[in-house]
Amino acid sequence: MFEWPLLSLLVWLPIFGAAAVVAIASGMPKLVRPLALAVAVLTFLLSLVLYAGFDVSTAAMQFEERSVWIEAFNIHYHLGVDGLSLPLILLTTLIGVLIIIGGWTIQDRPHLYLASFLVLQGLTVGVFAALDALLFYVFFEAMLVPMFLIIGIWGGPNRIYATIKFFLFTFFGSVFMLIALLWLYLQSGSFAILDLHQLPIALNAQILIFLAFLIAFAVKVPMWPVHTWLPDAHVEAPTGGSVVLAAVMLKIGGYGLVRFSLPITPDAAAALDWLVIGLSLVAIAYIGFVALAQSDMKKLIAYSSISHMGFVTLGLFLAFAISRNTGDVTGAGLGITGGMVQMISHGFISGAMFLAVGVLYDRVHSREISSYGGVANTMPWFAMFAVLFFMANSGLPGTSGFVGEFMVILAAFHASFWFAFVAGITLLLGAAYSLWLVKRVFYGEIANNAVAGLKDLSAREWLLMTILAVFVLGVGIWPFPLIEMMEASVANLVEHILQSKVEGS
Amino acid sequence: MHIESVLLLIPLLPLAGCLIAGLFGRLVGRAGAHWVTILAVAASFGLSSYVAWEVFFNDLPVLNYSVYTWAVTDGLRFEIGFLVDSLTALMMVVVTFVSLMVHIYTVGYMHDDPGYQRFFAYINLFTFAMLMLVMANNFLQLFFGWEAVGVVSYLLIGFWFRKDSAVRANLKAFLVNRAGDFGLILGVAAVVVYAGSLDYATVFAAVPAMEGQTISLFPGTEWSILTFICICLFIGAMGKSAQVPLHVWLPDSMEGPTPISALIHAATMVTAGIFMVARLSPMFEASVPALSFILVIGAITALFMGLVGIVQTDIKRVVAYSTLSQLGYMTVALGVSAYSVAIFHLMTHAFFKALLFLAAGSVIIALHHKQDLRQMGGLAKYLPITAATAWLGSLALIGFPFFSGFYSKDLIIEAVKLADRPGVAFATFAVYAGVVITALYSFRMLYLAFHGPTRMDEATRAHAHESPWVVTVPLILLAIPSVLIGYFTVVPLLFGGALADAIFVREAHDVVARLAYKFEDGPFAFGLHGFLTPVFWLAMLGVGLATWIYLFNPGMAETVKQRLLPLWKILDNKYGFDDFYIKGVTAGTLKLSSGLSSRGDGQIIDGWLVNGSARLVGRVSAAVRTLQSGFVFHYAFAMIIGLVAMLASFVLLR
């Protein structure tokens, strides 16, 4: 029986769709937006088919596709999903639809703008679905190009500094990853990620490989102190660029850690977990303070993203400390699940917050908090959504923002009281910077004529806000399906990483 | 109808009301919004009463079941579920009854407000959240309800969001509560780690196994894990129930409309901390150090916050400080293991304090939103029903015999006297002194508002008249339990074992059982005996002082104030807590933040590391560029040097 190559469709449909969008632009400019939307929606629907067919009871790769790509080097076009990648793919396709709706009003070369996002979306799915390390690397690097264009063409006044900083940071990181991958290939003769998971490696070599991966993925996450490209990139990026950057692209860093660092070099991860945990805690607390000091809304949300991503990296690396300190693995899976859930949730919430800033920016053309005040008077419905999203950002139970943070704090306590203590500070700092922004922007008397003249959400904006609100609340009220999706793969990962891969041991 | 469907409807009806009034407010209109929400709460109250009837009179067995599974991971089950026993049933009735009264009252109080529908949506949402909190059978749902009531409180304090003071107060309230929640979440995490479950019953069953265990926070120190957990959880209660030093948000929360001051900041939400400790009594019973801590915090709050109430000039703030002080009394009761008495005082206080707030609100309506006691006086003539009900509420508050507050407060004091644990001596002093203070500020308020010469301006006086029936009927309906509920429930609740299925007390700690003999002749004899106790005469001392100073010698207050100016300044300054938080903590945090932002991220990371590396690359390449001189002999020379160096290294390193 013929089976649809679903994953390939998810990768290539948006990319070919993008080509079609560009192709019809001169002949039928009116169809550019509907076509782009149709492609994105179709891709999203296909990803739902993927979800419907996914078997949650197994950690094995599903929907696998494999064919030889470059025979001489044993490189394959090899795709597949498990419980770690599927949620991220679903997030990517959902955000893909929202970006197209959000970019509807772009006037400057809309066909190129929308096409860039479609290409980016296809490549992102490719990153999450790739089971061949070199294929992963190709997608990983190729993604930089559309993002570079999005910020560089449709960005703000200082976009050149931001794009170059963004590009150099990520490129610098990925070079190390390439070296590590080549070394692994020379050892094993294979680029298959699942083969590399099983490859025994001496501890010294593991540590070098681990560090190489860490540099690559830490930049993407981003972890402190290699995070400073993110605020600059966000500030200069157009709204859609910020949304996709925060909601999806940062997740590639976290995904890389669970797909490469932990399973390929578990012993090095165990030996150096203090480093990752330390950097994560610094990100959570230190960056929380830095966020408080921002006067630019996008910068504030960018710093909030870094702080929230600290929960991801913290959760992912708690397993070793738990096993060391308690002699037991209880809580290890909780940490990894929490980290994964935090990535999905952060996708919704940060996307929603950047869209909210976009709503204001489109009207007033300022990102400065001080340009606003009393917006709730003129945009009450928008204020309702914004309060919901910023509350979610501060980890309110009943919203998705709570689920991952709660699980990671529980897991952190398994490892050490002090980890939980520092992580828990976010309860205060997250609420402080989120709600202080709400106070300054939305509450109070109408601050100026620009605010007085604001019009509440358009139907298009309503749609975007409602979709995100449904997901934020849905995951908060019933995270069961999301967690069920990951459970088998996380359990498998925990078991795998707590076994030594050092030869002879 | 199946009891489980009834239980599900009780919180869901107000939630549905909230959605209808909130999202379709324009569609259903003002009347539609208040009808939908009032009916929802009324139905919820009716069903709660039915459940309470079944629990107290038909011996409905304790229900403990899961409604749905929130998540399962790593062997840990996260459930949403209900635990319905006597404590839950009591709380459900109190919450829905006060909520219903406040809903009706709001029709009058918010009559002209443009945010009418939004207000009803919020108070319906609050009722939902509070019910979820009290009905929880696990720590996850407790935390959900805990934070959800906090959010609605935030939204309601900032209801008039144009007012700067209101949106300052709501941010402050949320953040101070979050400081408490920080403790709470660490406590919950410790529960999960050491008891392996979030489910109350499972955790309680694990208490004996946890008793010997310790946690080491600092090398060389060992803490009993139960003491650690209980103190962490109680820090959460200190935020929500406004105990010193996390009390500072409650007086400011008076920026919100008065109905919510009654509902949220007096009767229900602020008692969540008291409820939680009583609910978790099997854990708290296992740690005397934690109970001592609770006792001392409660005693400090009861005494010192009452004192501040004496110098307040805003009618709502007097009641707010009174609430703080009474919450302190409840906390003291918890601290001496008299959980049932704490819950009893919680219930009586819910009625009479909601009454006092709503009466204050009635005055505020009559005076067109003036709240300053110095511009009132003689209002009893214009607002007879309000004045009468305020008198009843105040008599309950000061513990006048036979009033509801008499039974609950007297028993707290008796329980403290019988208790034996560190901190009792100070607590005894605090609860006795508190009686004088309570009577003093209560009657000061009554006299300044309702009696003596009128100090209003003529225009205000001319318009002052009794409030409409939607306002006075709730006052009357609240006055009835404020007077009677103590008399009728004290024996069954405290000595008849009605709360026994919910509250666990170790025999050695059980001071309430040792008080039972006082009620051998019933509540009437106890009430009569009340006239002979020192507590009564202390209260009379306070009343006498208030009468002498504020009723008979109107100029006297100023003289006393001048005499005791340093003391007055300390009280007026609220002991400097606000200064400490605003000028110390907040300003310090912001300074640190901007320092980290400009120095840490701006100068060190971006300035030195990032752009510094870029500059370094630039300089190196500039240096390298000078090497590329274009002269062949330079290159040849470099090659020879390189070759020599390589050979040398081979030779030397071999």
C-alpha cells in the first residue's frame, strides 16, 4: 500500500509553495496572500494528520522515510518523528499559519516576505524531522538565510548590525557542531543520529564533543552569556520575524540538546551538568532582573524569553544531579518533560506577546513603553488578551506558562533545594516585569493623542489573538495530550542518558 | 441529581456566568449581566447548602475523587479533583452566601459604573476560583485556586484602572502575594519530593514516614522536613492572608470597589491561608516549631495591625486594618492547634466583616464616594438601617457576649491560655491587648461616622439618605448570621465533632477538647458567663475610651495625638513597612536591574566580549594586513623563519 511521505510533504510543501507564491506575484498579485495562506493551512492540516497517526505508546521513530542522498559518505535523506520532535513540528506549522495571517498587511514586496516565512517553516520542520546528522546540519544552516533576509529587508533602522550579529553568533556556534559531527562520522562511519546515540565514546572525546554541541545550541537557545544577539535581532525584526524567532527558532537549541548532546555524550553531560545548570540559573535570575530594566517592549520580551528558556535547559539537565544526589531517577523525566512543555508553551506565549507588540507598533510606530499608557481605555478587548498573555508569561496556573515551570521546579527540588529556590525567583521577577509592563502600557489615564486615537483589534487580529489564547488556556487546563505525546520518548531518553557510553565500562 | 454532578455544577455555574457577562456583556446588557451572574451564584449557593445539609445532617460520607487527569508523567499523577468533607462544605456555604450578598449589593453600589458587566464577570470568576480552591483534593488544584483568586483580586483592585493609585495597589498586591507563593511552591515541591504525591490523602498518609527525615539547606544544618514544608506552605499563607511582614498589600487593596473589599479582602480570599493550614492540619500537627512560628506571626499581626487601625481616617482602611488584626487572631488559633476554632472565627468573621465593609460602602454611596471619617458624623439620622447593621457588626467584632464574634474570639483566647508551646506567652498578651484595641477602633469608627456632630459640607448633607433596598437587604441578611451564627453553631462545630472528619489534632495538642467543659451548660450559659470575664471588661475599657474620646470630648482626640505624637507617627507611618518595601526593596531591585542591564549585558558581555572580539579580529587582521607588504623577500624571509621554527620544534620535541 502506498503511504504518503507525510514528513517530506511537511518540509517541501511550504518550500515549493513559496516558489509558487513568488512565481505568481507579477501575474496575479491579488492571489499572493491567499495562496500563501492556503499553503500554510494545508501544511498545518497535514501536521494534524501526522498527530492523528502518531502512536504515543512507543519511543521508536515513526513516519520514517529513508533514501540514500550522498552514497560516498553514507549520508541519507532520513526523516522521522518521535515524542520529542512531534510537538515542535506541530508548533512550527501552527505558528506558520499565524505568521501568514499576521503578515497580511505587509506592503513592501509581500510575495517575498510571505515566501521567506514559508521557506523558513519548511526548513524548520526539516530540522525537527531530520534523522541524519548532516541533513540536520544542512537544514540548520539553511534556516539562517530566510531569517537573515527577513530581518535584513523588512527590519528596523539598525537591522544591519542586528543581522550580522545574529548571523555571526549562530554561524560561529554551528561550525563547532560541524566539526563534532565530522569527528563522529570518522569514528562510526555513519551520520545516522540513532547510530550516533549508540556509539561508545571515551570520556575525553565526549567532553570535547559535548562542548562543541553546547556552543552551537547554547547560542540558539540562547543561554547566558551568548544571548545578546537575541534582543538586538528582536528589536530590528518585523513582527512576524520576532514571532517566528521566539516561538520556533529558539526551540531548535533546546531540541538539539535533547537530540544530540544528551544521548550522544551522556557521560560528558553528566560530568558537565553543573555548567549547564549554572548557566540556566543565571539566565533565569540574572536575565529576569535585566528584563525589568528594559524600556523597549520588544527587548523586555526578548529578555523574558531568555529567562524562560533557562527553564528549558535547566529541566533538560537535571537528570544527572537527581540520580547523583538521590540515587534514584524519580524526577529526571519530570525535568525533561517540563523543559519540553516549556518550549511549546513559550512558543505560544512569546508569539502572542510579540504579536501584541506588533498590534501596538502598527498603530503608533513605537516600541517604547513610555509612548503608551491607558491603552485599555481605547482598546479594551486587546487589553483583555494582553493581560491574559502577560499573566501566562508570569506562569499563571491555568495557562500553559505554568505547566512547564511547575514541572521543572518540582524536578529541580529533586536535585537540590537551591536549584528550586533560584528557579522559583522567576515567580516574582516574571510577574514583576510582565505586569509592570501591563501597568505602564495598558492602565492609567490615556497618556497622549496617539493612544486616544487607537482603534481596537481588527477581525484579523482578533483571529490571531483568539487562536493563541485557545492554545495558551488549553494547554494550561489540560496538558495531558501534550505530555502523553512526549512521555514514552522522555522515559526512553532518561533511561538512555543514565547509562554510560564510555567504552569498557 | 447525582451528587458528583451537583459538585461539578457548583463551581462551573459561576464560571459560565463570568463568560456570559464578560464576553457577551454588550449583548446581554447591564440587567442581563447582573441577572445571569446573580442567578449563577444563587444556584451555586443553593447547591452548596444542599451539599452542606447532606454532610452535616445526613452523614454524607467524605467524598474524595478525581474529576479529570491533568497530566501524568514520570510516575507522578496531576489530578483535578474534589475533596468534600465538613470543612469544604462549610467553606462552600460561606463563600457562596457572602458572594451572593455581594452580587446583590453590587447592583446598587456599581449602578452608574461604565464597567458594570465587567465587574459582575470578575466577581463570578472569583467565586469560581475560590470554590476550586476550597474544593481541591490536591496541591496542584490548591495552587491553581490560590493564584486564580489572586489574579481576580488583581483585576478587581485595579478595576478603576485609570486611577494611578488603583493600578499601583494591584501590582503591589500581586507581587507581595507572589512573594508568598514563592514559599508555597517550594513547599509543594518538597511535598512532591518527600511524599511522592500531590494528593492530600496520600501525603497525609506519608506524614509518619516523613517525620524522621531531614533536609540540609546549608552544610551542617539539619531541618526536619515537615517543619521545612510547613513553614514554606505557611509563607504562602502569609501572603494571601496578609500576615506581617507580607501584609502591606491589603490596606492598599481598598483602592478597589467596596463590594470586593467585602468579598475578597475580608470574607473569603484572605482567609484562604487560614483554610489551607486547617486543611493540611495532619501535616502541621507534625511540626511544633512550625506551629510556634505561625503563633508568633499571628500574634504580631493581631496586635500591631489593630493599633494602626486606631489612627486611620479612611473608613475603609479602618475596616481593612481590623481585618488584618482578625486574620492575626485566626492565625494565632492555628498556631495553638485550635484549627476548628480558627475556622469558626473565619466563618463568623466572614459574616460580620463583610457586613462592616458593605455598611461602610453604604456610607460611601450616601456621601458620593467620600471616605474620610473626619468629614462624616451624625449619619445615623440619615442612614438608620446602615447604622443599625454597622452597630451589630461592630458588636460582633468586639466580641460582645452572645454575638457571633464573642464565641469565636473568646475561644481563641481560651485556647491560647491552655496551649503549651514556645510563643504562647507573647500570644496571650497580644490577644488580650488586641481586645481593647479592637473595641477602641471599632467604636471610634462608629462614633465618627454615625454619631456626634455632623462634619459634612452642606451639599453632601443635603443629599445623604439611606441606600436602596439592593444595598440594605444584603446588610440585613448579613446582620442575621453576624448576630446568631455563633450561638447556634459553636457547640456542634467545635465540640460535637462536626469538623472531626476534616481536621486532625494530636491528642497532646488538643486544647479545643479541653475547652469542652465550658459548654456543658450550653452556649447560653457560656454567653452569660461572658459578662464576668476579663475579656469582656477589656472590651468595655476600649469602648469606654472610644466613647470618652470620640463621643463626649470631640477635641480630645487631637490632644491625645499631640501628647503621643512620636507613637502616633509610628502608627501613621505603619511602622515603616511601606517605606522599607518601596524605598528599600523596590528601588534596590530596580537599581540592580538597570545596573545589570547596562553594566552586565551592555558593557561586559556586549562591550568587551562581543564587540571586543569583533574589534580584536579587526586589529589582528589589520596587523596581518601590514605583513602583506607585497615584497617577495619579506615573504621568503617569513618562510625561512617558519621552516627553521618547524625544524627546531621537531628536533626539540622528539
